[in-house]
Amino acid sequence: MLAFIVLLPWLAVPAFVLSARGPRSLAPWLAACADALALGVLLALAPRVFDGEVLSWSMPWVPQIGLAFSLRLDGLSFLFTLLILAIGMLVILYARYYLSNEARLDRFFALLMLFTGAMLGIVLSENLLLLFVFWELTGLSSFLLIGYWSNKAGARDGARIALAVTGSGGLALLAGVLLLGHVAGSFELSRVLAAGAQVQASPYYSVILVLILLGAFTKSAQVPFHFWLPGAMAAPTPVSAYLHSATMVKAGIFLLARLYPVLAGSDIWFYALTVVGLVTLVFAAYQAMFRHDLKGLLAYSTVSHLGLITLLLGIGTPLSAVAALFHVINHATFKASLFMAAGIIDHECGTRDMRRINGLWRYMPYTGLLAMVAAAAMAGVPLVNGFLSKEMFFGEALALERGGGLQWILPLAAVMGGVFSVAYSLRFIHDVFFLARPLHTPRIPHEPPRWLRIPVEILVAVCLLVGLFPGAIVQSLLTVSAQALLGTAPPGFSLALWHGVNEPLVMSMIALSGGVLLYFLVQYGLDLHSHVQSRNLAKRIFDRAVLALAGLADAGARNAYRGGMTTGVSLTILTALFVGLFPFFTSTAGPGTAHTHPSDAMALAAFALMCAASIGTMFAHRRRVEAIVLLSVVGLGVTLCFVHFSAPDLALTQLAVETVSILLLLLALNHLPQEAPPEAAVDHTVRHFLLAGVVGAGVGWLTWAMLTRPLESISGYFLRNSVPQGGGTNVVNVILVDFRAFDTYGEITVIAIAALGVASMLAALELPRRETDARGRAWSRETRFLPLDLLVRLLLPLALLVSLHLFVRGHNQPGGGFVAGLVAAVALVLLYVGRGTAWSSARIGRDFAATAMAGLLVALGTGAAAMLLGAPFLTSSHGHVQLPLVGTVPLASAMLFDLGVFLTVLGSTLLILTRLGLRGAGALAKQP
Amino acid sequence: MSMELLTAVGVGVLAMAGVYLLLRARMFSVLLGLTLLSYAINVFVFASGRLRVGMPPIVGSHGDYADPLAQALVLTAIVIGFAMTAFVVVLAIAAHVRLGHDRVEPDAEEMDR
């Protein structure tokens, strides 16, 4: 059940690929369904969580390093999961209407779901290493989301900086987690959380803490790492509403809360968190007042509130932890609604600059009302939820019992932060909705469509309800999550609107009145709109550092590489040569004493052919058609060598590949010069010849030394077990499709990727049309070559039959998916050569990419089927099937895998050759 | 001349021709060189399973077998080699279209850029 919550959003991702062809509203529906299902599962589990149970689920992954796919649902993860899914749902709805003009909705929602899944993974991980994996995944997917409008420089920069900052924090986190797991003796949270005393007594404690805090502070945008967050505002607003309210930036907070029982309580924890949190709180709140960009203001406000939560966690009393969690909920709701409101304003006015949008009240009073309530929550005005957690914060600030001078500073700074936050909240409302008439907005604003407002309405309603009836709504949720955070039951606390006149209330009132005063002073007294924003110091330092690094790399590259390839290749070869020669001087590199075999006529012929043809290619390389012919002779020599030395499978494969390679090179010549004049200026023929000679001698010597030494091979295992375990007598094939099937799976994936790469590169290429060859003779327009055509018609069925034969017998006799796929490809390609591309394409079809993908899916499906039966990925089984008339037929599941190989090889080869051929033919066919 | 020596010479010559062509100033020659070099490497890896005549690794046909592991390694290498060559071929074509020539060394004016 638990795994479903994490996996549901990801399961939806492949569906988006298909939805690209469907109607536009399909993608948001898919996303909403995945989200709703996950939410349903979560709610179904809720009663057990509220009973104090810790649900867990586990599957081994890499037990050798302590990595398991294990999940855990307790009160703390429940709270965060609920926020992620619930706000996620509203964001999906909002994005559906906000991005209605966007071309690729499927891509956006696929990324959003990828991010949601990663985020859920963080909060539900039981294993710390798994948590780190998800942590990095959120970084990567948020990179793609922030940079969604990748044609804008600001979006690219913002995404890059976010990735760089949170990514480097992630590295620190990894180191911290590894150390923590080492000290605690396990990466499983249930054991780590119980090892608090052991960890704090360890000499590594301070190192662990600093590393993990680096990870959390970068993710949660604490000063001085806060600068990535304002930059990330280049993201589409639904993304900001999601990432910067309930998810991404809360990941750092979650980590601190999760590890609270292990790491909290020490002096380092207390000082690091309170000081960093306090500075962030006050500094960012101050900065927020002076942002002219609506989202910029909200970004700094987010940073400031994150500082507040960090500070609360740092204070370290049970009650402050409760307040931290309460503020997590409150901040998520009001900040998400504010971002959405800002998006609506941006949408309606065409700008987010508060110097240009004023007096919107008369155009969109309803949106204004919603924004007012949410901003009141942000400022901590009574009756709304933000007020309650801020009260608790003030109370905790006053009750601080440690930290010396901090006891005085903290309450003062808290009020100061409160004053600033009231001021910027007021600015958000007053500047946008009142102040004056709209100035120079690109559009005349009006109320947004109904559906765009609904998510905001829901969130604002939650803000109000929590603010009015906190005890009824969040008390039990807070209790159960605080219990999971602290590891013990939290002290009794009462959430209520009215506690009587006490010190926190006085502080709130001071902050409120002070904030109002400050805002009007700054707005009218200092002429806020003329304030020039200073550039962020931390970002400037970061930019400088990046520039310096890039400059350094550039200088290094300039020295090593001057634009040409030959120099680089020579250097590489020389280096390899030097490294290769090294052992000759240090150890015995001479030939061994193993028994050698006298050569026979066949071997002599094969190698003579190979050598003569390769030397021929060397000298004929300028006359390119001849060079290709000679190269194919080399290939034949290699094939003969395989035939002679007991490798029938290799010989078959080499022969088929030889055919398609020659075709490939000939097709390439269609687009390249057919002959190359000698290079006049710089052609270091002699030098290169010497270098090549030394390399050849070295490689030859190495081969000789290897062949004259005794062989220690692990192949005995494969030979012994091929029949009993793999059910096939052709050991090479059994290795490929059974023993090492996972490797093969990777390899066919590479082949398919290369083929797709070829196809997409060609699609983007404008190939010039060629009228004549190098000597001025016109190209023949004849697409049909009669003799070959007749021959192919005769041979094609036979060749396909041969291919089938090779495939079926492949498990026991030479053959198999690779060879059969190549043979079928060669046969079909011959048809193209004989009848021209247009005729053949019309009959065979063009979608070879689909064939290759189908092959990969078949191979993957075979492997996954084994998992469904409880065996590891790609475990094979085999048996014998009785068929009527035919008799007993040996059947191995590996054959199905081999079918995948066959289809992938066939599809990829045809994709490469026909695309290249079609480009050429297309260029020719344009001829009037 | 033993078979082992013959193979060593063969692999050496293939490698020599490959490296020489790799260092030519034209993309097409570089392609030829890469292909030759991959032949050399394939034969080398294959030979690391030692040279056996008439002992294909088909269980049951006889008592002793050639090394199947080296063969399996080389088999996929051959096919992947083709796919990679195709990729480089298209890169070469794209470069030719963009630059108008197929030299791998830049012109004087390209150096200035």
C-alpha cells in the first residue's frame, strides 16, 4: 500500500507520453487521477497512523551497502504527504487553467508528477540512502520545472543556480548520511532514530551535523544559500506555488524534523539552527519589503518563513517543535494561495511589477479579497492561521532558557521580523489593489475564469477555518506528527484563538502596528517605487565563482585543444602508448611459455587477406569508394578468422554487420565528397606513420605476450551450466540471453538509442541536394535496378526464412536474435536497394523506431515477468512443450528475451539505413 | 610461424592502419580508421579466449570447447560497433553540411573565431 503512494505519480509518467497524442485535457486528468488515488490510499491508512502505528514496507535493493527500498509512514510523514498530495491536487487544477495556452501540457504534467513522486519518496523513506536518492531526484526534476520555459535566459539561469546550490548541498548530505549510517550501524531510520545517544557521543557527531545541515540549509534556502530561491521565480507560477510552499523548500525542514531525535539537543544544533534561522528570518523579511516583483516579494517571504521554522526547530523544546510543524502547515496553505493569486494578477495584467500594477480593487475585488485573507495569514493577523503559529513562536522566543545573550536578542528580533513581515504583506495588498490607478499594464485586468480561482478559494478557506477553529481541525494531526518528530508524546498544548492578554499577544500587536507604520513610512516617506533594488551579494559571489571556474576550464581547454582533432587524437594515443609502455620497464613483459600451435593454410589465408586489405585501405583512403571495398575485404578476413577459430556465431554476425556497414558507408558517401585531395599545408604523414607503426607493434606484442601465456578463464562455469540452467546448447547464445541477459539488455538499449540519435539528427539536418558527382556526371534518377530487383524478389522470402531459422535454433545452434535480426535487416535493405526507397517504404512501413521500441519492451517485459513470479529480474526458466504433430519442442523463456533482441536489432538497423537512404532519396526526388 | 604469432601480427597491422587513418585530416578517413581499430580490438578480445580450431562452443558436439565468454563479449561489441559507426557517420555528415568541408582541422579563419 505504502509503495503505491510513492509510485502512483511515477506510474502516470509513461502515460503522458501516450497522452501527447490525445486531447489536451487528458494530461491534467491523468495527473489528477494519480494524485487522487495516492491521496485516497493515504487517507485509508490515516486511522492506523492516528492510532500511533508506524506503517512500514520494505524491499531489498542493494543489501551489500545497506540500501533498501523501504518506506515508513508515521505521523510526521503523514503530515508532509498530506500537504504534498493535497496542495499538489490544487496546483494541478490551477495549472490546467493557468497554462491553457501552453503547447505541451503533457510535458509539464509529466515533470510535475516526476517531482511529486520524488518528493513523496523523501518524506516516506525509511532508508536514509533511499531518502538521498529521492532528494537528488527532487533536485533534478525541480531543475527541469524551474527551467520549463527553456527559451528564456532567466529560466535557464534560475534552474542552473538552483541545481548547483541544492546539488552541492546534496553532496554534503550524502557524506553526512553515510557517516551517520556508519555511526548508527544502519541506514534504516527505525534504528538510526533509536541511536541518538550513540550518535551524539560519537566523535563524528559535529561533522555529521554540519554536513547534514548543509544539505538541509541549501534545500530550504537559508542564508547564505537563499539566493537560488528568488532566481527560481522564473518558473511558471504553478511550479512556484508548489515548490516554494509545500514541497521542495520544505524538504530541508522535513530532514531536520526527521532526524530531530538523533541530532537535536546539542549546543551545535541549538546555535547553528537558531542563529541561521534568525538571520534568515529577519534579513529575508527586510529584503521582501523592497522587491518590486510580486513573486520576488513572495520568494523572500518564503525564505523568511523557512528561517522561522528552522529557528523553531533549533530552540529545541517540545513545544517549539509543535509550533514548527504548525507553521509548516500554515505557511504551505497561505503561501500556495498567495503564489496562485500572484499568478492570476500576472495573468490578468501581463506584468508582475508592483510599480505598474496598482488599484486593481476596482477591477478584481473578489481576487483582492482572497489575497487579503491569505496576506493576513502571512502577516500573522488574528482570525487567520498564520496568527496562531506566530503567537506560539513569540511565546517560545520569550520562554527561551539557554543561549545567554540570545535570550534577549531572540524576542527582539522576533518582533522585528514580525514588523517586516506585516509591512511586506501590507505592501502586497495595498500596492497592488489600492494606491492608484493601474499604470501601463499591458492588458486591462478583469476577474479570472472561475476554475482558476477555485484552488485559491479552497486554500483561503483552510486558512480561515484553521485560524478560527484550530483545536478542532489540526490538533490531532499536530499531536500525532509531533509525536513522530520528537520520538515521545508531546506535552499537552491547546490551540485556541484567545488565550487572554499575555506577552505574545502584546508582541503581535506591536508587530502589527509597527508593520503598518513602517510600510506607510517607506511607501510615502521614502518613495518606495523609486527604490533601486540592490543586487544580491550572495548571488554576486556565486556568479563570480562560476565565471572564474569557467574561465579556468576555458584556459585549460584552450591550451590542450586548439580546435583541431588530429592533435587531440595524437595526444591521446601518445598518452596511451606511454602508459602501455610503462610495464615493459618495470616487470617482465616478454612472451610466456605456453604451447603454441602451428598455423595452417586457412589461418594464413585469413590473416594475409586481413593485413593486405588493411594496408590497402591505409593507402587508398583518398579514393573513397575503393577504400570502402578494401575495408569490406578486411571484414571478410576477420569473418574467416572467426570461422576458422571456432566462433560460428561471431562469423555470422560479422558477415551481416559487414554488409550493413558497407551500405552505411556508401550512403554516407552520398553526402560527403567522394574523393579527397591531399592536404597541401599540414599533413604530417611521416610522423603519423611512425606513431601508427609504434602503436601497431605495441598492440601486436601485447597480443603475442597474451597468447603465449596460460589461460585462466571462468568459462568453465558457463559450459557446465549452459544446458542444466539455461536449457540451450549454444553457450554463446545462452550467455547473451540468460547468464548475462542484463548486460545484453543494456547493450540493445544502447543500440536503440544510437539509432534514435541517428534518426533525430538526420531529421534536424538540411541536406543539400546533389546534382552531379565529383566529376560532373549527372546522378541517375533511376530508383529501380532490375537485375537486383528480380534477384531480391526471389531471395527475400528465402532470406527471411533463413533469419527465422537462425532465430529459432539460436539457443542450441549458431544463430540467435542478434544474427537473425541482422540477416532480416540485410534482406529488407536489399529490397530498398533494388526497388528504391519510396516503393519499399510504402510496402514495409516506415516506423522502425516503433519496432526497436517494441523489442526493448519485449525484453523488459520478459525480465519483469520473472519478477512477478518472485524471481530476480530476467531470471529465465525453460522446459519442453508437447505440440501435436510436431512433437517435443524445447522452450526457454530466454527465447522471448531473444525475440526482444531480434526486434531491437532489426528495427534499429533498418531505422539507421532507411533514414539515411531516405534523406538522400528525398534530396534527389526534389528534382523537378 | 605459429597461429599465435600470426594473430599477433594481424592485430598489430589492423591497429597500425587504424591509428594512421584516425590521424588523417578528413572525417571519412577517420571513420575508416575507427572501423579498422574496432576490428583490431574485437579480434584481440576474441583471441584472449585463445585460438581453437574446430571446437565451437556448442555443448554436446565434442569434448573440448573454445571460450564462449570472449565470443559473447565480441558478438555484442560487433553490433554496438555498427550502431556507433552509424552515429559518427551522421555526425560527420552534419559537420560537412554545417562547415562545407569535411576536414577535422579548422581553417585559419575558423581558428580566429
